[in-house]
Amino acid sequence: MKYTFALCFLMIMAALDANAQPKPGATLLITNAAIYTVDNQHPRAEAVAVIGDRIVAVGSKPEIDSWRGPQTEVIDAGGKLLLPGFNDAHLHFIQGGAQLEQVNLVDAATPEEFAKRIAAQAAKTPK
């Protein structure tokens, strides 16, 4: 009876392990960082794992090391501050408004294109 139970237990464990999906290797690991997470339950961390353009894990170095794969790039942040997901998108109102009235000549390839764009803007500009 003991052997039957042990055999059943081992078969169940083997079946569960066979269905387990391996964790994919991260594209990037950033370690040795002072990470502010903005999570009141876990406000600080020391490493982050990224796959493609998504942060997939934030935590301690041992936790994040489990995401390391053969192609993973690893950056040692040297104790510097890291703010995951921080995006500084902003506009300077004066310059932003002034650009609406300017002629964009950045990709104009010929003198004729320059003249055409300047003439078009001049026609729209009140006198």
C-alpha cells in the first residue's frame, strides 16, 4: 500500500511538472539599482526584468536573477535611482504655439520646395 501511494504521488508530481511552463528569459535585467516602485506595500526594490518593451518583474536581485536567460542583457546600475515606467512628456507652451505659425523646412530637399512652403505659409498668414 505504501508503494502504491508513493507511486501515485510521484506520477502526479511528474504530470504537474510536465505541464509547468518555463519562465521566458528577459531581454534586459537592471540590477544593483535604488528602485522607487510607487507601491505602498513594496516601495523599494533593487532589480527589474524587462521583456521587449514591458517591465515584467520588479524585486530583489535573487528574484530578478530567475529571469536571466542566455541572451539577456544585464546592466549594473551602480546604486543609481531607477523609476520604472517614468515618462517625461511635456510641452513648452510659447514655443509649441509659435511652431504652429512657422514654416517646416527640415525635410525640404530643393530650393523650389523651400520657396513653395514659404509661399504657402505666407498665403495663410494675415497681413
